[in-house]
Amino acid sequence: MCEHSPECSNGVTCQLVLENGDTGLETAEYYCKAHLVLRIWEVENDSSMRAVSAEQL
């Protein structure tokens, strides 16, 4: 999702798996390490979403 950002030029990709609290569906999103931290913070402040896992690929 942020591959074109200058902060993501380190080549490290991380996968974030989210669960929708309303539907129970899980989705995977991909970020660089720097933006992964920001996205997890956003999810923690959203009561309808939950971070299931995050790992470096």
C-alpha cells in the first residue's frame, strides 16, 4: 500500500492481518515497517477493527 513512499525504500515488507469486528472477516494489508506502526495505531483507535497479526515478510 505504501511502496511508492520514500520512507518505504528499505525493502522490508510487513503483512498486517485485520479482523472486522462486525462481520468477522479477516483481510491482509501490506506496509513497510514504518507505516505498519502507524496503521496498527489507527486500528487500535477503531472499535470496529482488530489487529490479528503482524509479521515481516
